[in-house]
Amino acid sequence: MVKLIYRKKVWEVKPGMTVRDAILKTGLKPYAVLAVRDGKLVNEQTILRDGDEIKLVAVVSGG
């Protein structure tokens, strides 16, 4: 399984899907979060592998 962590929430999804699809399954908006695996930013087309732990970080913008 793959763990997605956003703030204090944790979801488990099946490996083999893209980061974007996994984010959509959580109910979050893909444009509102960044995905980090092993301390490195991954794009939304990255395929999730069994045992991955993905931390989702809220996008902050301003000007």
C-alpha cells in the first residue's frame, strides 16, 4: 500500500496509480498540494510504488 499524508490525515491507496489520481481519491485538489517522496518533489504523473510514503504540502502563494 501507499500512504498519503496531509497535515494530520493519512490515506492508504493502492500502488500503480499516478500521484494525481491518488490526490483526487483523497478529495484534495491536485493544484492545491505538492507531493514529496523521500524528501524530493515528485510530479503528478509519477507512478506510486508499494511502500511509498507521500507527504502532501499545501501550496502557498502570494504577492
